[in-house]
Amino acid sequence: MSVAAAADVAAGPVPVCRVRRLGRQAYAPVWHAMQRFTDARGADTPDELWLVEHDPVFTLGQAGKAEHVLMPGDIPVVKVDRGGQVTYHGPGQLVAYPMLDLRRLGIGVRELVHRIEQATIDTLAGWGIAGERREGAPGIYVGAAKVMALGLRVRRGCSFHGLAFNVAMDLSPYQRINPCGYAGLAVTSVQALGGPGDLGTVADALLPQLARALGFRAEYDDALPDLSEPADAAGLPSAVASP
């Protein structure tokens, strides 16, 4: 965060961001709940941050190319409305969905990406792990391997989707895709790099870094969002593809 931005935060009340821990969930109901929240929110709606662990799934961004999905096998592929190519979500991965009013924060998408990346770098540094950016390829890398993927969507000035932080997971499903559209891209995890392997521990370390980078005060809410799926869910744009 710049000195000017930090001064602005200090000068006025720090906005509240409601943090919800969703536990382990299927992908599509959480995605649809994010869409509904974003569509329904108004100028005064508090921002929210959802922390979740997903069942195994490949997600393909709106400009994603099916050729990057090599051998999905028994893992479903879902075409979604975020940026980026194909990635994998599964057990042992911490996913964070920041649903933020960017107009209220006074930042654009590039700045949001930069701040999320910096929060991840600062989190890794706490365990002696040197994370870094790569020009033109959003996310965080340690050496040649990617440890955090990032894909966002902004609608009416408000963000949804978010980051996927590999904590302690089976990385073999990444061999079934070209991760983020790059053939042979290496991936790693916090645990493999010598950090903790518990999602709660990583979440507790990441959250204050996100709050500092984005200038909010976390307020926990134990209530889950409505994750129910409508009867005609098969007609929604989340239909599972079967390459």
C-alpha cells in the first residue's frame, strides 16, 4: 500500500469487511452465491470475504481455451465468468473470495491484483518463503513454481472470484491441465516449501495481511451465505462441461 493510501485509511474510519468461513463446499453453489451477492448489493452494502475449501474441480475462465484441459478424467470442468484460463481447486487449498466495492475503495482492478499479491507475498515471508510476482502472469511464484493463482471478475464496480492458495494438497491434478494456460507450469504448496500445512493456520496468517493491504477491518460472521441451488440450475452458465 502506498504512503498516501495508508494515510487516507488512518485519517478516517476503517471500513468493515464481513469474513465468512464456509468450510468445504462444492464449487458451483458458492459461485452462484457470489453472483447473487454482487447483483443484489447496493452502495452501502458492506464488503465480504469468503474463505472456502472446494471439492475437486477444474474451472475454465471466460476466455479460457478448452485445449488447456488435457485429461480431466473424473474431475468436473466448469466454465466460469472470471478472467484467466484453467485452474484446479481441491482439498488442501485455501480459496479466498474478496467481494469488494472498488469504487468505494478508490482502486481499480490492477491495484486490487497488486494488493492481493502483496498480501500473499507478506504472508509467505512470515514463514521465510520468498514469493514473487511474474510480469504478465498474475499470481505468486516461488522460484519457477506457482503457489497462488488469481482470477477476478468485476461487475458494476464490484469484485468477485479471487485467489487460490495451495496449502497442503495433492498436486497431481495439475498434470491434467496446462495450469493458467501454460504448458508444463510447475506448481507447489506452502507445506512443500516448509510452511504450515493447516488451512486454518494459513487463513489466520493471510487475513490480516489482506486487511492491511486492502484497508479494511475484519468482522467475522458465522452465518453461511445461501448456497441453495435453484431447481433449474442446469440452465445456468455453470453447466459442467465434459471434454
